[in-house]
Amino acid sequence: MNEKLKQPVDRGEQIKQGVFLEMFGLNAEQMEILKGRVKQADGLVRVFVHPMATDQVGENIENQERVFQFFARTVNSDEAPPVIILENRTEMDHWPKDEGEFSEGVISLPYDVYVVPTLLHVPYPIVPGKPIKDEVDSSGRLTDESFEYAREGFTKFVEFLDSIGVRKVLVGGTSLVIEHDYIAKCVGNFINFMDELSTIDVKLSLGTAPLNRTDLKKLRPDLM
């Protein structure tokens, strides 16, 4: 777990501490709890796309401190709506799944946080029960077959959000850039697929890097 998440919170006589749960693997009781929290939040969830990501040479992304701080405040908040993390499939160990793993004050969660493994370096969920396909071509882009797999995974993600009553998503994370007057990279591509495959209202949170809401205000005022 990243050192920047070591922000224990005193919650008095809290009976149960939240844990990180794989969203597509919830049991019936956990599903009902999540649906109840979404309803309580008037259909709102927060999504963080690869919040702990680094660039391809392992360096921190510009302005990533902003994402770290915003993410830590959100998951530690008693008032936050349900939080969903999209995480690279190779980095799932960032998120401990046993309540006992918090005994040394790594992080304090008032509620469970939901994690979705994605294909490597892209914000597209792995399809439950199917072999992973994230091969890339010589330019580094997903092959046609892998892109169809990615599309299927994202469709499953949207169907899940619909099934729990989500009507609005606030999205943050890394990376968000503008390429040729088009939002791109992980956060940008998440938004692009949501625009195409979902009717859920998507807004940009304050916790993005390297670009932020101000940088996109003219290009995508609909995300403000």
C-alpha cells in the first residue's frame, strides 16, 4: 500500500471497518449493502481510474500528488458515496481484502471500497470468467480482438452500475490528457466509453492528473 495512504482516522466505537472487495465477486449480502449505499447517495458513485499508476518508466505522473490526496480523503470520509477503483490487473495486491490487514493503521475505511481489475494500462474491466486478452500491436494499441474484449468488459461494468441504481459518476485518477482536441489516456478513455455505452451522467472530479477540471473546461464543459 502506498505510503501516502497511511492516514488512520479515529472513528470512536466503530464496529466494523471497511475492506476492499472485488466488485464483480460480491455475494448477495454485499450486493444489497452496495445497492443501499447507492440509493442513500441518490445514485452517485465515485470512480478512481488507476489512482496509484506510474508512467511507463515507473515515475510518478505529473500532479499525481493531487490524486493521492483526493483519493485518501475520499475513502476515509464518512460522507463519501460508494467508491469504485479501476486497477491494473497486475496491481490488485495494492488493496488488502482482509480486515486484519488494517491492524497496523495502514488506512481506515468507514465503508467497503469496490475494486475492478482492468486490462494492463487501460481502463477496461476484465471480463469475469473469460481468458484475459490485452495484446497490443506494434504501435502499442490493443489489437482488434483485444479491443472487442475490452468493449465487452466495459459493457459488463456499465450493466453492473445500472443494476445497483447508479445514475451519476464522479471520475478521477490518472492519466488524463488532451490529444488532438480529444480526451485520452486512462481517465479520458473511461469517459469516452461511458459516453458511448451508458446513459449515466459522468462528471470530472477534482482528483485527476496530469490535467484537471480547469484544463478541460473549454473542451468538455459537459464534464464540469
